[in-house]
Amino acid sequence: MTDLHPITRLFGEAGWTMPPTPQVAHLVAYGQTLASVQSLPGVRVQAEASADGI
């Protein structure tokens, strides 16, 4: 799951370049949308989006 287009668009509108998503465990969300969730060996990131939130 990686839908960073809305975030990269906002960076562009602000005149910035979005940095690359690092190869680290992370969770990126905007509103109630999960844009990116990444686990790595030894670190498990788990999230679920629903109508009630993340």
C-alpha cells in the first residue's frame, strides 16, 4: 500500500519536493486514509483504516 500522490501534490503546491520514503518502519496517514505502512524485520507496523478512524 503506497498512495502518496495526494501528499506529493501538496508538497509540490507548497513549492517543496517530497523527500523519498526512507527504508524504515513507518506509517503515513492523511485524514482517515492510510497512504503507506511498512514493516521491517524486527518491527511490525499494523494499522487498519475504517469509517471510525485509523
